[in-house]
Amino acid sequence: GAGQLRMEFERLKGELAAEGLFDDERKRRIPEMPERIGFATSPTGAAVRDFISVLRRRGWRGELLILPAKVQGAEAPRELIDALRIAQDLDGLDLVVIGRGGGSVEDLWAFNDEALVREVAACPVPVISAVGHQIDFVLTDFVADLRAETPSAAAEIVSNGFLKASERW
């Protein structure tokens, strides 16, 4: 179980790192005040509710588009890839967040799928990977432009520029 998954994780991580997919030079800056965000996640999960709650509390006034996808199980990688492709077709999207709340290694495994990791790397819009809890790491975290410890932390990052701007008023 977990030992086999850990070995697969390390093997794929090494291959992708050797290709340069995790290099800092390829990472893009996250917009300071994104106004239009796509969030690839389960529309019914706690992560999306937490994300929205933090944005509201911090005064973010942009547009959030939920890009629905399963976030665990065999179908999740394909649905997350489809959500990222939809995001790429949307005009004026400043940022994409991909994520879910915590769970077991098996629950988070979809975010270690090689095809999904490559899709995150190829996304022309900056991407934040916000998967699990602070101690969880998945391969989308390494390839994304930024890793957030949790979906709530991603919302704090997204809304930080708006919070700073409101403090000036």
C-alpha cells in the first residue's frame, strides 16, 4: 500500500524533476490582485466552501469560477485535466487554483497523476496547487507556479493584494 505509493511518488518525482518541470525558472509570478480566478475542485467539497469564506472575509471582490471535477478516485485525474483545459479557454482568467482538502495518501493520489502534472505545467495561466493539509505534498505542488499549504491558504494568497489595498483606503 503506502510503501508502494511512496516509491511510485519518488520515482515519478525524480523523472519530472530531471526534465526540469519543477525548476524555479519556469514558474510564473502569481498576480498580486487577481480579479478572475478558476478553481478546479469538487463543487460540493469543504475546500471550495472554505476558499469562498476566506475570500469574502478578506474583502476579495473578483469573479470566482468553479471548474467542477472529482478530486479523488480513478476518474479524478481526467476530470481535473478537463477542468484545466476549460480554464485555458476562458477569456481573462488571471489565475487557476487546483486543489482539495486533506485526506489519506490514497485520497490525494489523483494529484500525483503524471498526465495531470504535465497539464498543470503546460497551463498558460498561472497555477496555485492547494492540496490537502500543511504536511501533505503532491506532485502538482512541485510543478505549479506556487504551492499553497491548504485551499484556505490559497484564498489568503489570492486576496492578500485586496486586503492590502483596503488598508490604504
